[in-house]
Amino acid sequence: MATILIPARWASTRFPGKPLALLAGKPLIQHVWEQCARSKTAARIIIATDDMRIAEAAFDFGAEVALTRSDHPSGTDRAAEVAALLKRERVLVNVQGDEPFVEPKLIDRLIREFKNDRSLEMATAASPIHDIAEFHDPNIVKVVLNLDGNALYFSRAPIPVNRDNEAHSLSFRHHGIYAYTKEFLLRFVTWKPTALEKSEKLEQLRALEHGITIRVLKTKGTSPGIDTPEQAVAAERQILRAGES
């Protein structure tokens, strides 16, 4: 059984109250939930939050909500608190609460990967980088893969180095969606942050430093997240355009 967990918090430094920001008349968190609800393989969707304002809004549009502690350092830790209470789930998909364009088909692909490979513990997604500006942007996380499609390394730096100074065909833009077995997630959050993780500020490096295989599914879409009010305005325009087409 697979379940989608959507961690959501109020206290974003750059965008307080972000989950309830209205986009085309709906809270951001509702757009995320509705995309997840289009998954054909996930049996359950749970919004994990420590804030009653978010919880009440989620109840209003029919979502299942789990209230969590307020002291979690990351969405992964928040998801793990909820995961520890689940009884039947084997596979969990962690969808960030600020990604209104998350692809339902990608969620299904991630879940199927665990059905096809019972040894798999963790998976994520990435898309090719074609723009040199994105390749050099430290806010865009890059990942390089081995021949089996598993992650070699994640970095904010432009990797691998391209001596011709062009966007590299071997570099992929990492997407902030993860799938893992419940057993692995509960083990992962007991590990202390590692040296590479602290250097890059990327918690997935903690898994790599512990020798965990991270499967990376390639996708064409970018599914941009929302970090600022300005990005919310741009996302609303995109949603309205899609509604007109």
C-alpha cells in the first residue's frame, strides 16, 4: 500500500503562511492535494502540519490531516512522525506542500518502481537541464547519475564540470519529490546530518553518505515549487492560463 504525505508548515521565512496563499481562488496546499489526488496508484493522501489554520483549510476541501509537533527541522522529519503511526503502508511518497504542478503520473511511476524492485529503499526524480543559466544557478539542485540510473551526487554547483561552458547533457535538475519505504524513512531520520549534507544543505546526501541507493526517474516536466510571493503570482497566472485552454 502506498501513501502520499504532504508536509506543510506556516512559518516559512520568505513566505509566512505560504500553504494558504490563494492561487486562482484556492489555497496553494489545495492545488497540491488535488494534483496528488489524480494519482492512480496511491491509496491515501495525508497533509502533515503543526498549524490549525492549515489543518482547518484542509478539512474544508476534504483532505485527511495529521497534526504533528512544531519542532521538526524539515518536512522529512514531519513526514516521518506521521509515517511512524501508519500500520499498512510500505511505500511513502513525500510531496512538498509548495508544488502545485506536481505530476500525478510521476507519483505513479515512483510507486511502481518500488513494486518492480522490492530491494529499493529510496527514489526521486530529475529532468534534463538545457539552460546554461540554470546549470550555474545555486538555487537549482543538480544531480548526476550512474549507468543504472541511480544518483552519484547532488549539488548546488554546476556538475559535472563542462569545460566548454555549456549546459551539460549529463546534468539533471533535481525535483523535490521523494519516495521511500516506511522502514527506510524511519531509519533515515535517526541518522545525524552528515558532512556533505551540511556543506551543500541537501539532506538527500545523508542517504548517499550512508551508502543508500537513490533511484532517479527522468521526467520532462520541471514542476517548479513556490518559495516567494512573486513566484505565487507567476504560478497563479500559469494555473489561470491552463484553465482557459
